[in-house]
Amino acid sequence: MSSANTRSVCRRGGAAIRCNYGQPSPAARTQKAEVPANQTATAAAWQTWLGKQHTTGKGAIADYANPEQMNRYTWYQAHGWKVPYPGDPVIYTPARVPGAYIPSADNG
């Protein structure tokens, strides 16, 4: 077996799996959807909102984000910032989401 082949195989739990040394993971290689020009300010507002939601890292808190806002954020991301959330007439900024400031039942 050549050294190139041995470097492309890793062991996880005793099973041999393919490794991507120095290569991004398949998820990281996924192209980010380009934001349409008319939605750049809205997408930027959502990025600012997301940065305050404690979704990752040492300060991560499960279900911290308001569900009405998080549902829309993931919808807009998945639909390339081109399709309003079902039932909404437009793509909202985080501050305009209906029900955004109603406390979640999980918050106490």
C-alpha cells in the first residue's frame, strides 16, 4: 500500500474511514447561497441577530433563540433569501418577525 493510500484512511472505533487531510469537510465545501442584492441589508441584520443567540461555543445555550425568529432565519437561509416564510407576505428582519418578542415557554 502506498503512503498516499495510508494517509487517506483513518480509524474510528476500529473501522477504517476515509480522511480528508487538509481538505474541508463536505459540509464546509457546500457553497453558501448568494444573497440577492435586494436582501443584503436584511441578511446582514439576521447575521447580527444570530451573533447574539449563543448558538455555539462555550456560551452555547439550547433553545436560547426565539423560535419564531430561528424558524425564519433557517427558512431564509435554506431558500437563498428569495422566499418569504410560509404565511408571511415578505422576508422580515429579526425585529419585524411577528411574535419575536413573546417569551418562550422554555424561558421560565
